[in-house]
Amino acid sequence: MCSTAQPGDVVRRLAGIGARQGLDVVSLLRRARIPVDAHGLPRDSGVTIAQLAELTQELWMLTGDELFGLGPPTPLGSFQLVMRSVIHAPDLRAALGRLAEAGDVLAGMPRLRVTVDDVLVDVEIDISRLDDSEHLAAELVAALIHRVLGWLAGRRIGLRELHLPWPAPAYAADYEIVFGRHPTFDADRLALAFDRGLLAAPLIRDEQDLADYLTDQPNVWFATRDYGSLTADQVRTILERGLRGTWPTPDDIATRLNVSTQHLRRLLRTEHTSIRQLKEDLLRDAAVASLTLGQETVEDLARRLGFSEASAFRRAFRRWTGRPPGAYRVANS
């Protein structure tokens, strides 16, 4: 499962998939730097998320399939193709619609059936074409859909229901860690449901965000579960683009969130922050990270962060941290 409390269990099941595909599992595990026991099986303890992500990438490359050959062919790049369509949707309702369309068009993508009633959005995932005895591919698809929706909106998608069509496994407690909801086992279908009001949540990501997100796959799937649901979390996500170029204005941010600029400021005041404070927090964190690495001069760092001159950056840094940049670099060298 993604973002699991027990990476070793996922590694064990991935190794089993590799064996079914006729791969040299011991060599596969060693390339991912995963320790094996005397029988050539992965050890359950001490497996890191980075090792789990590396093993997943190895299996993707060796099978040429994003679902490891457990169903109809899902060629490498399928997820990217789908996300490049979804990223331009205005809100979660439209994003779900495009995910459902992808399942209808792409043979290897599990089909989705989205039903909306007065209270809930029910997303049923068709796994009938998967040959997936340990349910790993089904879990990955369900977790991925849940996580992608949260990432697109920059907020937590709290599940009201989670239905799994298999008996409770030994690691049943991990589902609550992964999905934030204990599932109903032995259900007649695989489905997740969340509040209908979330359908109107605007998407706050752009193509550069998507490029970064895709570059960090599958590590970001395993390492991240929820996204912040506060207005400040969403504003911070949008502001992060300023570290790569032009800072969005308050009007730009309000437009992305489908609110007026005045209402946005009121929302942030109730969370005891402001756009200016969030921007300064981002600049401070970026500056501290650079000074810790020691790979930029103060002049280059000031220029990259948009300061007209190094002296202005030094004054700002002292205001943020109480110390000059040089003292911080020495303290962390």
C-alpha cells in the first residue's frame, strides 16, 4: 500500500509479483539495496520508503507495465498521460470525470464509476480484470486515486467510506494509516466515498507542479498521505511557485481558489496568518536550506530569491531568524 506503516510487507508482495513474472528476485532486491534472509526473501524489518520506491521503479522497468503485468497492459507513461489531462480541470468534479474517461479509453486503466447523491461521492473501482491474488495492484490504484485528488486540490480528502472486496489481512490496521479510514472488508466492490461538497474544490496545481510531482514518482506516493486542508496550506502551495520565478499576486491566488481577494484575506486572518507571512516563511525556509548546504554565495542566494541586493536579503534574514546569514552558515557547517 502507499504511505504504509509497514514498507516491508509491500516489499514482500512486490517480490512475489517479481517471482510470478519469472524475474531474478534476489538480484532485484539487492539492486534496491533491500536485505534478504537465508532463503532469498526480503527481511520485514528495516526497509525504508526509499528502498520500496526503488524496488517499484525496478519492477516497472522490467515488466514495462505500471501495474506490473497484473492485468491488461498498462504501458509506462500511462499515468503521466492521464495526469496531463486532469491537471487542466477546474475542480475535483471535473477531475474525477476525466479520471473516469481515462478508464473508458485506456485498456489497462481500471474503470471508475462515480455516483453522487445528496451527501456523498461514491467512486467505485472496477478490478475485475486484475489477476491480483494479494490485492496489491487494487490497493495501489485505490490509494493513488485518493492521493491524486488530495494533491490536485491541495487539501485532505477525508473518506467517509472505504469498501474492500477481500477478507481482512494480517496488516488490516495499516489501511487506516494509509486511507485515514478503517475499511469494510468482504464488501461486494472496491469503492471509496467522500463528502459531496468537496467536488467544488478548485484545483490549485499547474503544469510545473505536475512536472515536479511526476519526477518524484513513486516516492511521493509512498511518503505522503494527506494534504493540508487549511486555507493557509493551499495558499502556501500556490505561493511556492514564486520560488521558481514570478510570485503570484493576492488576486492571482484568490482566483485560483475561487474566492474574492478580500474574502481570502479574512480566511487567512482566522488562521492567524497572511499572504505576506506565508511568503516570508517560504523565503526563510529556502534561505535556511541553501545556507545549510553551503552551495550558493549569499549574493547568488539573494538574487535567486528576488532581492534587489544582498544587503536587503541580509536584513530580511536577520529579521526572520535573529542572526545574519554568515553566522547561520558557520553554525551549521
